[in-house]
Amino acid sequence: MSDDASSMSPVRRSAGRPSKVRSEEIERGLLDTARSVFLQRGYGAATLNEIAAIAGASKRTIYSRYTSKAELFEAAISDFIAQRFMPLEVGAPEGRSARERLVHFGRTLSGITGDPETVAVHRAVAAEQARFPDLVARLHRLGHERVTARVGVELETLHARHPGRGSELFYAMFVLTPLQAAADGGADTQVDIAAMVDIVLHAAGCIPESTPVEAQLRNMNGSPGSPRAGAVARAAVGYGSGHGATHRRADALGNRSKLLDAAEAVFLESGVNASLDVVAERAGVGRATLFRNFADRQALINSLLERSLDELEREAAALVPDALALGRLLHFIATRIVAHAPLTEFWLSSGYDDPSLRAALARFTGVFEQPVAWAVAGGACRADLVASDVVFLVSMFSGVLYAQGAEARLVQLARAWRMACEAARLHAPPLSSQTLPIAGSA
């Protein structure tokens, strides 16, 4: 793409009706030129006159194909996305394991999302999402369907218990989060793709080929000079495949559920550093059973985070698809922050370098993609709101963590809720004591 659209030399036109080949060349020239001008000028400042002049075409030629500047913008952006995601149709070299194919796929996606022009297109679309809500949704579906379908096939070969969850997490980690980070100027150049794929595999409930879970986790924890690998190992356990056989017996699943319920109650009462012996005793199981399910405290806390995200996704799936859905979903989160203050404080204080938390943040942001699009299209929030902004809105609620006592937390949260709604110009229901399940004053 040229650094200056106006410096591009006009294409010389030939007389007469163009041949099919020439017509396709004209079409390609129009789309490439339009994309270049839109990205450099912005949609509002770009003109069809400039696009026609640079493409060596007339406005009549443009209007014979597109009824408006808006239609040309949609066509140019859609064409770029389709071309950029075309490599996704090409599989990894034969003879590789499913895990290796997913790592190869992750590298391909990282190359796509890290490309400067891809980032520029993402910014352009985000800036105009209020004007083109259908385009935003369509482009999301285009990338989402291709990625999740490809990942789903690989997960099925590994007999994943939750292929849908794994596919969605893969898309969030390798597409949504890096695109938004790059658009904000904070792209991560030190991404451990293999470790991220392992998180996906464990979230999906499958075991990497040819590697027993126990041996794999030992290897990851034992990697010299690699604290991040150790964090991934803990996250892998926390994401549901556990520290034992592929298929748990029903009683083992019941023990895991009891342990999570007990941990949540104990942590709320005494904080996240409460004795794990107390957790096991509250669940009615032995210490050995606790550590068969969770490698350590971090894995237990990660699993609680996973369960919270499951609950959020179920709530989002049940939303009425209208402009007020975003407000209702944020209201749902706010009502739970007061009741989960110690855990929320722990998650907020954890470093972003922890792969499990990065994966959780990507998954959290992905839940809000569609509700934000609905709200923007319906005028129920600021026109420039994007899904990643929801993280900032939710962080405003964290003031409740430092209030002493349940009633004080309620007052703080009500104030934070009003401020967040004002900042986002959000249409949302008010908070009240009747809607807030308040925890104790721990």
C-alpha cells in the first residue's frame, strides 16, 4: 500500500466496452485504491472523486458497480478481509500431529493479525462501526467462522470434550486480543504460541497427542528459566483437563464441583490465602483428592475464574438481541462483584503475563463483541465504544474491594455504576439493594 494515496499514478483508460479480464482488472484497481484512500484519509474525508482519479476510472464507472461511497467502503474492506484470511484455507504440512497443526495455524494467524495493514483496517472499521454495524458483524463472522471451524476439526481429532469452548478461546487469543492490542499500540512481540495452544487444548478438555498430561505438566514446570511455562502448566490444570485420566468418573466430577463450591465459600470468608485444608474439609474430601483435581492454589483459583466465565457466557447466550443487551450484561457482572470481592481483587492484582489470565481476558472481551455492536447500532451507548472498553468499565467497579463492610460496598458500587454508565453513555437498569447479592464484610 502506498504511503500517500495522492501520489499513486492514475491508470490509463482505454476506449470501448472492457473485456471480462479488463473488467476484473478495473474492479481490482477500484477496490485496492478505495481501501488505500479510506485507510489514509478516513471514511469521512475520502471522496469518490479522489478514488476515481487515482484508479484511472470515472465516477460513472464506480457508480455502475457501487451505489454509494458506503457500499464501496464495505466492498473494499470485505475484499481485504477475505484475501487476508485466504491462507487459513491452506493446512499445515502433512504428517504433523493435531497440536503441531494448531501451533502452525496460530503462527499463521499471528502473522495476519500483526500485519500493519490488517491493524489499519481494524482501526478503520472500529472507527466507523456506528455507521456500519452490519459490516462489523459480517466481518466478525467471516473471520470467526473460518478460524473456529478449522480449530474445531483439529479438536475433534483429539476427542475434545468441549470443542466449542476451545475453538472460541483460540479465536479470542489469536485474533480478537492481538488485533485490539495492536490497534491500541501495545502489540505483544513475545507471544509463546505453543503455550497458548496448550491452554486451548486443556480448555477444550483434551490431551496433546503422544504426551501424558502428568509428564507434560512436569516438563513445562521444569523448563529452565521459564516461569511463564510454569504458569501455563498451572493454567492447563485450571482449564479443566485436570491432573489425571482423560475421562473422570461421575464421583470424581462431583468431588471437583464440591471443591470449587467450597473454595469459593472459604475464599469469600477468609480471602484467597485461606488454608486449602479448610477447603478440602468444607468439601468433605481429603487433601489428596483436592490435589488430584488441582495442582496448587493457582490452579484452583484459575478454575473458579473459568467457572465464572462459563456463567457469563451462559448469561450472554440468553440475552435478548437488542440495544439494551450490553447494559443488562454489565448489570449482571456488577451484581456479582460485590459477592466475589476477594477473588476479584486477586484477579485484578495478578500480572498480565500469566497466560491463564490473558486467555481469560481474551475470552471475557469476546463475550462483549456482539452486545457492544447491538448497543452502538441502537444508540444505547457511545458511538465509539468497542468490546475492549468494557474492561475499563468493569475496572471502575473495583472500588468496592476497598470498602469496609457490605453496605459500604453497595454504596461504592452504586456510585461506580452511575459513573461507568455516564462515561459510556450507556442505557442500563439502575443498581439497587434488591439486585445485589451482598457478601459478608470480609
